[in-house]
Amino acid sequence: MGVGVLPPLLLVLLACWASVSAQAGTTVAVTTEALNSTETAPMTFRPALSPKPPNIPRIPGPSSGPRPSPVTDVAALCVCDLSPAQCDVNCCCDPDCSSTDFSVFSACSIPVVTGDSQFCSQKAAIYSLNFTANPPQRIFKLVDQINPSIFCIHITNYKPALSFINPEVPDEDNFDKLIKSSDGFSWNAESDVSFTTESDTPNTSKYEYGVPLQTSDSFLRFPSPLTSSLCSDNNPAAFLVNQAVKCTRRINVEQCEEIEALSMAYYSSPKILRVPDSITEVPITVQSIVIQSLNKSLTRLEGTDMLRPALVEAGAVKVCTKVVLEVKYSLTYTDAGEIAKAHLSVLLGTISNAVVPLQQTFEIHFIQQSTKPVPLSGNPGYVVGLPLAAGFRPPVGSHMWHRLLRMKVLSYWVIVPNFLCMSGIIQTMSRYGQFTVLRSTAEQDCLAMEGIRTPVLFGYNMQSGCKLRLTSATTCLLVAEKVKSLLRGQGFPEFVAPFGNSRAQDVLDWVPVHFVTQASHVKDSCQLPVALVIEVKWTKYGSLLNPQAKIVNVTANLISSSFPETNSGNERTIFIFTAVTFVDVSAPAEAGFRARPTINAKLPFNFFFPFV
């Protein structure tokens, strides 16, 4: 069959192939970021495609037109940046990270960021780390990737295809219909271009996040349950990974003196290397020893001498004393990724055959040197005058799905499960900066008060404000956005802790902040925020003798009014204020008493025989 009678489909495929083959070389912009250093080096990548076959007629392609701008700016996209104004570990695209933070990174958690992989040409942001530099540097590359597939999208002239429609939310009416129309759920992990350089080689002169802690003989053992609830002693403790686990051991009480895992020396004798593969050792110092008796009473010993399990015979019963029940490691590290101190707290107890198998608890925490721990606002209830504990929740669930759909990031479907596994409330280290409001100053100038905040203290009603001067040249939309940012502040919290000692991992217990916007009823007028009213409802919880303050509801009401008209040459002054009110919604206390016991006894049917 000659060339002149080729099937139309084959001619179209050959035309697409010739179009892809004619793509020009791409230029990569490489940026090396330290403190203030930027370097650009051109690099050329060409697709390894075969040339156009000879004697093949060229089929006129689609009309060339302007290529649509990408929906996703991959250079500004960073899905691992979850903490506001803080550096996330191993997130190389986080703009809050500095060279000091890079020194404890092990690798980039997200090395490649791409847009829609179905286009014939797309942008890709590639991140890597250069550990050989001092200080460590972040390397950023912006690459034009060429899709070798002949079924790629060259020009998009259908604008609705650039965005996704809102998915139908299941409810009780359409649930059965959606189940029938769905073929199930599947994940598609698309392969991205991987660039591996020598700069990604970890530096062994310091500990990095997730690296096992080395000791003089092997590594610091942290017993944990793996496939079952039984303790596995081969699990290493990882740098900057706080853990708290419980596991069980099947032991013979008569052999307790010979089992190393029950001895205090097994956990205190290892010496941690200050940095990997070094000769400097950091000994583990015993900080406290607590003895637990068989009736669960606790006694703290004065000294920290080494104690070993001892088998004691109490008549026909054999018990083993000074057995390790709980181990807590507290490791202090420096900014350079070095272990400075290591402390150990143990709980020793007495066991018998009645408590076998034995349950042990292990904890390890890392504390940065020259830092103070975050204080609590109560234990458990809030204390009047202490700040409210607040924070954010990681973008999980449907919120994360909608965000990715709006950004049209198809290459991140494989990364979404990592977000789904995350849990806990994100908080700033300073508790006095977690929930703040506008603070009044002597000048009372709203435009000069940005960033000046005061914490919300439990039980303290407060009101603050400033003056905003408007002229005829003032733009409503610009001023409205400025005032709204001034009232909310940077990072307005989404959740508030119900108690002063609420844990961040107990997400379901935290109280959401209901943000309500209230505007005037004037139509076709620009709305200017003038007030932020925060109402905190709390109740007395627990015993009548010692009630604890618990927050049950938080509402933030943003009040707006129509933008005032200003005559030419005149100024108008409006007041912007913030108010915080605490409302006690406790129900009247009623003393409760136990119900009197009832006698549920039945007499036999012949009890009064022969009289009745």
C-alpha cells in the first residue's frame, strides 16, 4: 500500500509524532538558595525522539494560537507547608525555612512539583539540598518538561476543561445512586522526572530528622510493638521523632533476674554518640527512680543508684521486685544536630504470676537546647488570666480534596494519603501568640498598628480599637481588605482547646471557632469591616468541690457596614474595635445522692403454711 492511501488515523498519529519531534530544547533555571545567594545556570534537555520519516506528507495541524497560561504556578506551590510562619521538617519548598533548618533535613519530602501531566509541555519545580556547602543550601530548578506521549494535549481551547466541577455531596437521597455509578476507589501514582545529584548525599557530621541514634556498640534501642502487641527490642530511636508506645512481654517470673529487658541497666548503660560515627559519647543520666508497689502506690527514691530485679519468695508465692515498668527518655539537642544531654526516668514495680504477661511503657522526647517548654493554661481546667490555647488543623478530608481539585494538581494524588494520615492541631510555640486580638496604642492609628497584638486571656473581657481616617482618594476594596487583616491578625485560629491541658492529638475534643460575617442590608455598596466581636462560652465541669473551667463554644462575629462617602477635600474618621466576652453557661449545680437500695426478695409460696 503506497503512502498516498494511508489511513486517516495513521496520518493524524504521524502528524502528532512529527509535532512532538519538532519541540525545541528546554531551558532549566537553577537557583541555589542559602541566606542571600542566587545563582542561575542554563541547562538544555532535548527529547530523544526519532526524526520524521521521509516521504510522509505533512498533515495540516490545528490552528496555532496562544497557549493558555497554566492554572497551577508550580514555583509558588508547596503542599507540605502546613505550619504558618514556621519551618516544616524536610519541606524544601517552605519559604519559612533557613539554612539553619536545612542542616537537620535528611531529604526533600516532595522533590518534584508538577502541574497537569497531560499537556505536551509543562513546568516542573525540582527541589534538592546541597549538604556540602556551609551553610547547607537549597537548590531550586524550574524545568520545562516535554511529554513524549503522542496523545498529549497541545492546545486547550475549551476553557471549562481547565477546572473541575464541584463534586456531588452524598446525602441520604442520592447515596444509593452514587454507589451504583461508582466503580470503586483507586490511586494513580504517576511517575515524575527524578534528578539525583551528589548534593543529596546526607552529611554524617550531624544528626538529621529520622536518622537512628547511634551508640558506642550499635544504636539506641526503643522497644515498640510491630506486628503484634509484643515488644520488639530491635526498633531504633530516631532523631527528632517523639514516641510513646505500650507493649507486652511474656516472661517467667522465676527467671526475671536473667531477663535484660526487665533491668534498669539495659536502658541506662548505652552511651549515645554526640554525632553519627564520632568518638564523643553522651552518657544517659538517671534523673529519677519511682517505685510502684503491688497496691499501685508510688514512692520516689532519693538516690539514683542502679537497681536490679530480685526474686523474692513470699510463702508459696514468688514475686519479682524492681522490674522496669516504664521508661522515659529526654534528649536535648542543639541547632547543629548534635545530642547534648540524655536523661532517663524509670518506674520500677513488683510483679507476680498474676500480672503476666507484663505491660511496659516507653516514651522518648526531644528538647532543643536553650528553649523553654510551652506552659499549660490549666490542669485540666482553664485558670483565670492565662491565655487560650488555639491552633490550626492540617488540611485533611474533603477540604484537602477540594483544594487540590481547584488547583488542578493531578500529580499529587499519590501524596494525598500522607495528608490523610496526619493528625493533631498545629500550634505556635508561644502560647501567648496562639489567640490574639488588636491592641490599642496611644496613637490609635489603625494603619500603624498592624502586627501589634495582645493575647486573649481566659475570664478577662476586653475591648480595644483604633481610628481609621478616610479621604476622597481612599479605595474601599483596598481599605476593607486591610482592616479585615488588621482585625483577624496573622493566622486567625480555627480551633480552641476545651481545657488548659488539652493534647494536640485529641483533635475531636477541640472546639471549632465559628466565624460569622455580618453585613449591612444596603445593596450595591462596598462593605467595610468595623468590628470583630468574639464570644467565648464556658462551663463548670466536674465535681462541685473543685469545678474545672471548660470552653464549649467560640464565635467570632465580623461586623461590616457600608463604606461612608467622603466629600472632596474632607476627611472622615471611623472607629475600628475588637471585643472579647466570656459567658458562663453553667447549669445550676444540683447535689446528687445515691439511690437507696431496694430489697428485691421473694418469700416462698408456702412460707405461712399451715396458717394461711
